[in-house]
Amino acid sequence: MEKIEKKKQSSTTVLQSEKLIVQFGGLKAINEFSFQLSDRELHFIIGPNGAGKTTFLDVLCGKTKPTSGNVLFKESIELGKLYEYQIVRKGVGRKFQAPSIFPSLSVMSNLEIAMKQQKGFWHILRAKLSEGDKEHIHEMLTLIGLKEESNRTAGTLAHGQKQWLEIAMVLMQDPELVLLDEPIAGMTEEEEEKTGELLRTIAKDRAVIVVEHDMDFVRKFADKVTVMHEGTWLCDGSMEEVQQNERVLEVYLGRR
Amino acid sequence: MSYLYSKKTLVILGFVILLIMPFVLAPFNLNLLGRFLAYAILALGIGVLWGYAGILSLGHGIFFGFGAYAMAMYLTLQSGGMPDFMGWNGITELPWFWAIFSNPIVAIVLAIAVPMLFAGILGFFTFRNRITGVYFTILTQALVIVVTTLIISQQQYTGGTNGITGFDTIFGYSLNSVTTQQMIYWTTVIFLGLVFLICYKLVNSRFGKVLIAIRDGENRTRFLGYNTSIYQVIVYSFSAGVAGLAGMLFVLQVGIITPSMMGIVPSIEMVLWVAIGGRGTLIGPVIGALLTNGASTWFSQTYPDAWLFFIGLVFVLVVVFMPKGIMGIISTIQARRRAKKYGKDRKEEAKLYNSSSI
Amino acid sequence: MSSVAMQIFNGISLGSVLLLVAMGLAITFGLMRVINMAHGDLIMIGAYVTYLMQVIFVQYIPEQFFDWYFILAIPAAFIIVAGIGMLLEFTVIRHLYGRPLDSLLATFGAGLILQQLIRTIFGAPNVGVQSPSFLQGSLEIFGLYLPFSRLFMIGLVIVCLGGLFIYLYRTRQGRRVRAVMQNREMATCVGISSRKVDSLTFAMGAGFAGVAGCTLTLIGPIGPTIGLNYIVDAFMVVVVGGVGALTGTVIGALGIGVFNTFFEYWTNASMGKVLIFALIIAFLQWRPSGLFSMKTRSLD
Amino acid sequence: MKKYKWGIALFSSAFILSACAAGDEAADTGFGEASAGEDEQSDSEENSEEVVVDEDSIPVGLLHSLSGTMAISETSVRDAVMLAIDEINEDGGVLGKEIVPIVEDGASDEPVFSERASKLLQQDDVAAIFGTWTSASRQAVLPVVEEHNGLLFYPVQYEGMESSPNIFYNGAAPNQQIVPAVEWLFDNVGDSFFLLGSDYVFPRTANQIIQAQLDDLGGEVVREEYTPMGHTDYNTIISHIRDTEPDVIFNTLNGDSNVAFFNQLADAGITSDDVTVLSVSVAEEEIRGIGAEVLEGHYASWNYYQTTDTPENDTFVSNFKEAYGEDRVTGDPIEAAYFMVYLWAQAVEEAGTTETDAVREAASGITFDAPNGPVEIDGDNQHVYKTVRIGEVQGDGQFEEVWNSGEPVKPDPYLETYDWAEAIQ
């Protein structure tokens, strides 16, 4: 019932999954999960450990192939059938849970190779950093507050700075859909706040899916929340709505 | 910025020193240096592959061997027609895959192209199937066994364990005359310079940065939209081509190539030159190849019974305690000096900025 | 028909040799991710321990007990080579955890040192040992000749595997080993000394190399450089079987043994070798992480 | 700042260059400090750095693998050459001068052999090189000695098909080992042959010769098998042997593989009563590695055994044991390495100089009473006349001679005197 309603509302659906199943051996990490995402939406996915949140992101970015079902990006692109790099080139960017930047390259170089560009080797071999590119990178550095550190080796940045750098690397690709896996893990309160603001800025131009555990953070910044449980869809809505949901309380608090 | 200038100057200075060596060294020593320089070219290829792209191949001996065999086949054909071993192995007509090597240009092109193609095809399947790291390394060892066993068992076409030797002229000049050897030496130096330059351009381009990215996080690079396996194939193939070139120059100065020079142990030793010199740099492999071979020549002359102890110990110590090799020590000393000069608080910073790209 | 049966036996017997050689490596490489190129040289030392044991028996023990030298040599080889392994772990390997490719290069250097050490002590020429009389000759059934030495090796491999299995899965110490290998940090948190476990595990892997060296004296030469004959084969077994999976190692060894024997029987020894290694390369394209692999969910 | 770094880089390249030049200096100081040399000479050891070369001495090169896989065989050969040099020096040397050995390690690596050979010829200016074992290493040295007009004395039996004016071949040519062995086996044992060898040049060439010879004799080759170097599993081969039931296994395996083959043959219950194995690469030294008990009753074909009954051999064996230990054994290549030094010394005496062309000329027809009997250099091909001997392995690891050719056989590396060998020439 609910689902049908939603479909009507969203004229610009960015992402849509129907009855997605991912199986590891005997375990169904994702079981008939259906999901929908509108453009410019800051969408949080929450759920207890093992709910399948990260696996869902893995499917979206091509790291894991679905066992059955598929995910449609921009209504026509079947993500389940593409390689990782092809998915990226279609406009899906992902930030991983542990900061995975390139420690031995400078901050600048990290962004340089992340930049939206033709990424075939022939083009890359001859590529030069143009003034426009530099300006673009500097804008991004300003956004994440690392302007001063542009020549520093990325491996020497502080933890929070690495997280931002990775977000910046995702943004440099100018994606239409950004996937973030626990972006504030290990951050100080101040950094969390900054990250939240950053997410809002990002979501102005594109759809964002965030997997997060920190409920205060979710409450503060989420447009919409989807709750997953044991690989299935449990409910969605605003944070307030979700918090009222009987089944969510059951799952989180073990109430029956 | 000023040191960048002087860094280049010093590389050029080193290059010039190498160029004038024929006027300084006796022919025998020149020949020795020449073959070390051929090794240095090989080491450069391995250095780019391993130091920058993080791919450890323990099978570069076969690419080196391909190049060497190609040149040796050409030299044999133009020195005296059909090789002796075919005669007493009952082969009366030159097989086609020998005949094409009678043209020097074809031989030189194939010496580089065959390794590149071979590495390209193998790499295409291997990297596409995401075989990297340790698995790739072990796979290259299997490859060495396949190729060397084949060469040995096809004695009638390859000369078997004796390899190919006994050629003594090139373009009508005696291969062993002092002038010819000098020419070959200079050719080697010039090719070393050229390969160095190409590698330098390569690793300092965006391509080089992508290679480092693949080394440090292959999956992450893929999620930036790069088809990493193509990059790996390209750099593997490039490195194989460089090895082929080195093999070609090597055989000109040594006059023999046998399957035992392409085996597992030589292939590991090639990598160790790079480790000793310093991976992740370009000067490191060159210095490593020259120093290790120079030292092993000197040591085994002086202490023939004990030099294995020594070289084994050096390998262990370098890999365990100096993972960046000689170049690593140099930059540590340098960082320390800089720290002394600018005070303690800059010490950390000094470490941060030592991203040397040569 | 009987020749096919004979080849199957030959294949199994070659497989058991490969398994003996690879078992220690399956531990050091499979469980600890250390690529021990000196494994072949540890095998070589195991063989020299056997030789030494024979020399001691010939000189000091009455002749009627001669055959016992071999029985005693097996535990002796295990203990002595395990000791050398422990020393190697302490001096070299422990600095290299998490750097598998570096461990390959460093242990290659260590192997050179071991070779030269043995050459200095025992001289460059090969030495010979006499097989104990109870392992000479062969069992003849249904027109097949099954050499006692081969049957002994198959038996020994089963015993070693059984011992290893019981150790890993049925003892406290074994549980600790598995705990450390699966999650080092977690294991340290619950109070397991990972240093001790590393050291013991590596020593055990080395010890099995010693046992392999000891039994290889029944069929092969003993010289300072014999390690090289076995090391690459051993790696192939572990990789084909799947790193970290003992079952895989067993199947990998038997598979390579049987295929190799048939290839060799149908063509010749060189072509057999070429074919089996080509097959391994092709196989790895199909299953990059071997027959049995542990799936992990972490990035890289 | 960076200059420091590059200073080190330059320093290290300077080091390499000086390493290259190290040999040079050694030679130079040798000549320059001739007078100071005598004191050092008295306590000089085998170390080549301490070798002092002056007008009263003649430098010779010893080029063998002292490390790597071939060290197994080659160190004993080097020992034999050293023994001969010491003996000659004790007798007053050559041309009244002392022979000074300069030992180099070929490291079982062909480029190293060629490099060391050029070092010996160019820097040390040696009068002759004694050395190499494998055909590959000999062929690596061949162009070097030809280019610099040096002399190489080669001590091992080999596949023939070669005669360089700068090499003296002191081991058996095929017609001094393989051909008579096949003939003897055909006459005394049987006519079906199983050919087994390591996969390299000598076995493959030897087997071609045997094939041609058996075709001529009316014998049969039931199967030809080659195993890669370092092969240790002979079960499959043994199955083939069972299947084909040959009278004779003609064995050209190299040292290491012999151990595996004979052990496994014995384990399979196949003894010398069932099939006769004749080996051409198994000498006394190899028997010790294989174990005499599994070899007992099998045969070998050589020109010399430790048990060869000549007065020269008694002296040789006792001197060898005295010098290197009671437990050491001699053998064919060791003996060849020993007498080739005497042949060279005699040729130098004859020529009155160590100059290559003169020595080569003088060498033709030189004779010497070697431990294996009289030997003579054949001036046509620079091989040596030698007596062929077939021996049976005894329980103590020694051979008992069962047949010999009676007189030294003329070497014929290209088998020109055999009609059946036309296809191979």
C-alpha cells in the first residue's frame, strides 16, 4: 500500500530496487529488499548490525553482485550488470567506512585522479592539470577545509580530515548519487557537525544515501530514513515516523 | 625548487660519467659495466612495475630471455647461417620462426614486441580475473617453469640447456673487438638514459599517480571509475618490453644466452636488485642493479666460498630493516639533516614532504 | 587396466610427496600469510638431519639397530628444523607480518644463508643415506608393485595430517592458533599472546618441512640445493588448494599428483611438467583463490 | 640539501666502478711490488687476492662453480687441479717457474663463466684456464678463449661435435665412452635398450648416437625418456620400464636425478638381475650420494676408476686422500682434471714458453702416464687418446673393471670414422 503511493509521488526517481536478493552461501544478506530514492534526497538507512545495509551499498556500487532482482539507476541503468568502474562512470560515487584514500599521494593528487574525466589509460597518460582543474580542486579543498594541506601527503592527515578528503574524492566525480558508509565514525563532535553540514550541501545537487548508526546524527540531518532488518525492508519515513513504528521498536529494543 | 634543478643536474652528470667511461676503463671492465647497465635497464622496468604499480613479478627472467634469444638468433643467423645444434639434432631446414629473425629490424622489433604481447595477453586474463598480489607473484613463477622447461625440451629449435652462443659478428664487425664493444656500451648507456626518461615521464604523469593509487588501494581506484586491470596490463606489458630490450643489449655484451639465465633464481635476484636500490624510485633500481652486481663480482672474486653468506645476509637485512633500500636510507639521512637545520618541530614536516619522484 | 591402476597409485604417491612438502607451507603461508621461500631449504636441512642420524648410528650404535635410525630421525628432524624455524621467525619473519611479498624476498636471502651453511659444514657434494631395510622392496598385489617406501610416505602423510587436525581443532593451543590467525587483534584482546602463537605456529610449519626432508631421503638426493626442487611445487599445491584451507591443500596435492602422473605417462616428463604448470595457471584464472577459499568482506 | 643525497648516489656509482677496476689494481700491484712479494708468498693461501705474480711464476686460472647447483661436482675437480699444481710446483714448477693458481667461481651461471674467463685472460693474463664442467659453461667460455687466444683445459666427458683450437678436451668423446659401451652391452647383455636421460644436450645427443649405432647393429630402442633437471619422481618412468621390459637401460641422467632414479628402481623391486643399467655420468663420487647398495651390479662406462690398476693411480689416490681427507674418492673427471695439468705443463716445457700458439703446436702428440694409463693429445682435434673401461659397481661403492679397450682409443668427436653416424655429423 505504502509503496504504491510513494511511486506516484516521485517523478524523478534516481534509484529503484525490486525484490533484491543477495545470498552468501546459505545466508541471505539481503532478502527481497525493495527501495526507492528520489533526486536531491538525503536518505539515511539504519538498522541493527547485520541488517544488510553495507551489503546493499555494495550492490549499488558493483562490489557485490545480486543473486536475483536488480537495481535500476535513473530508471534505465541496471547496476547489477556493470563492473565497478562502469558504475562510477555512470554517476554513482561511494565512500567506504574505513577511510580509503591513497596515503602516499598528496591531497592534491588524490583529488586530481578522482576528478571527473575520461579515465581510459590513453587519456590519463597524456593528461595535464589545467588551470580549470586546479580551480575546481581548490574549490573542493575549500569546501572540505583542507586548502592549506593541498601538498601534504594524504597519509599524514588526521582521521577526520581523511574522511573529508574521501568525501571530496567522491564529489570530484560529480556523481548523481553518493553513497556514504558511516561517514562520522570516529569523529569528534565538532567534526560530526561539520560533516553533517557538508552532507546537506552535497544533497543540494544530488541524491545521497547514508548508512549510519548514530541516531542523534540521523535525527538532525535526515530527510528520510529507511529501516532495514535481516535483509528486508522494515519501514521508512521521517525520523519521527520511524521512531513511532512498533516494529522498529521491537527490532531495536527487543520488545514484543 | 632549486634542489629539483640540481637533482636533474646530478642525474645528467651521472649519465655523462657513464658516457665517458670507455675512455677511462679497460675493455674488460667496460664490458662488465656494460652488462650491469643492461641489468639496470631491466631493473628500471621491474622498478616501475613493482615500486609504482605494486605488482611483483618473479618471472621477468623470461622476458629478459625472450629479448636475449631474439638477438642471439639474429646474430647466429648472420654470423654463420643455421646454428650447429640443429644439424646434429636432425633439423635440415631452418624453421620459419628462426628465419624471420634473419632480418635485424624484425629481430629488434620482436625482441621487444614478443615480451610485450606475451605479458599483455597473460596479464589481460590474469588481472581481469583479479589475480593480484601474492597470487600473481606465484603465478609468474609457474610461468617461468613452463617457459624454461619448454625451451630446454625443444633442444632441436632452441639449443636446449646450452642455449645459443658462438656468434661473433654484428653487421659485419667483430663482436669482440674493442671498438664494437665500445659502440655497444654507448648504445646501452643511451638506451638506459632513454628508458629512464620514459619511466620518469610515465611515473610523473597522471598515469603514474593512478598506478600508485592502484598499488595503495586497487579496489578504491576501481571505485573512482578506473578500469584498474587495463592499467595493470599496460604497465606489466611495458615492463616486459623493457626487459626484452635489456636482454637484447645483454646478449650483445655477453655472447651467450641459456635457459638457466631466465630461471626462478635469476628472476628473484632481479627483484632483489630493485629492493636493495629502493623501490618506489627510479634511481634506486639503477643503483641497486649496478651495486649488487658490482659487489657480487668483487666479493666472489675475493671470497669465492663466502659470498653467498654475505649476499644472503644483505638480502635479508635490506628487505627486513630497510624496505626502501639505499634510496630510503638517503632520504632518511636527508630528513634528519633538514630537521637539524630547521629545528625539531620541523622534523615531522620534513618526513611529510619527502615524496621524491625520481 | 592394471597400468591405469598403477598410474593412479603413482599419482597418489606423488600427491603424498607433494602434500608432505606443502603441509608446512600450508601452515606458514596459509595460516600466517608468510611466503617462506626458505621452506625448501628447511626441507633440505631435514634431510641432512637424517643423514647425520645415520652417521651417528653407524659410528656408535650396534649394527642390528641400524634401521631404527630412520624412525628416530623423523622426530629429530621435526624438532631440529622447528628450532631453526623458530630462530628464523624470531630474527626475520616477525618483522614481516603483513608484508607477504617482502617475506618472500627476505626468506629467499635466508635460504641462501642456510644453503651455504650446510655446504660449509657437510661439503658441496651430495650425501647418501641407506633406506632402512623394512622400507626396501615392494608389495605385490594384483600384479601391481607398490613400493614400501611409498606406502610408508602415504601413511606418514595421513598421520601428520591427523596430528595437525587434532592439534588445530581439538586442543586449547590449536584453538589459540586459529584465533590468532583469524583475528589477531581480537585474540590479543582476550589475552592470547600472539607473539608466542606466531612463533610456535611457524616452528610447527618448519617442523613439517623437516619431516618432509627426512622422508624425501627415501626417494631423492640429499644436497645443499635440493630445496629448489620442491619449493615451487609446494607453492602450487597451496595456491591451487586455496590459501588457509587444509582440505584444499590435500585435494590440491592429490589433484596435481594424479594429473601430473597421467600427463607424464601419456607424453613425457618435460611435457608433463609443462602441462601441469600450464593447467595450474589456467585453473587459477578460473578460480583465483583456489579450490577452497575463505571469503572476507573487508575492502582489499 | 638534496646534493647530499646525490653525493651518496655518486659515491655508490664510484664504488661500482672501483669494483670493476679492482681486478686491475690487483694485477698492477702484483707486478709493481715484485720484491715485496716473496715474503707474502710463503704464507699465501688459496685466496686469489694474495696471489703474487712475478717473473718467477706463471699464473693459471681455475674456473669452476664453487657455489650454486654445480658446486656439487665441480669442487672436487678443482681440488684435483690444485693437487696437480702443487705436485708440479714441488718438482720445480714449469720452465723453472712456479705455477700460481687463480681461483674463480663460475657460480653455476654461464654469464659469470664467460665474465670470469675474460677477467682471467685480460687482467690476470693467465697462461691457461683449467675448468668448466657443463657443456653450457664450456660454450660460454669458448668465444672468450677464442677471442683472446687463450687456452681452456676441459676435464669432463661430453657430447662431442666440437673442436675449438683454443680448447683441449680431456674427457671422453662419445666414441671413447658411449659407442664402446653400447657395443659391449649389445654383445654381452641384450639388444633392447631403454634410453633414459636428463633433459639437456648431452643425453639427447648421446641417445641419437646410440639410436644410430643400434640401428646399425640390429638392436632396438624400446623407449626414450627425458626428465627435467631436478626431477625426483621416477614412478612413471619405472612403469614404462615394466611395460617395455628392456634388457638394458642406458642411463644419461645427471647427478641429482640418479639418486632418485636408482632408489626408486630398487624400491620397485627391480634389481640388476632384472635389467642392467649402464650409466655414463655416475662415478665414485656420485655413488656415495646414491648409495652403493642400490647400485650394486649395475655398470658404468668411463676411462678411469679409483680401482684402476696402475702404479700411477696408486700414487694419485693416496696423494689425493692425503691432501683432502681419507674419506674422499677419486673418479674419472677428477682424474682427467689431474692429468690435464701435467699435459699442459709438459706442452709448455716442450714449447719453452707459455705463449698459446707455441703451446698448441707443442701439445700435439704429448704423452703422459696418467692414473688411467697412457694418454696422448691428438693434435687433429685436441682431444685425448684414452683407454675405455667398463666397470661394475661393488658393494663398497667402488668399481670392478669388467672390460677395457686394451689400448688408448683415438678420439673422434664428430664420429667421422663410423659409417652409421653419417646422419648425426
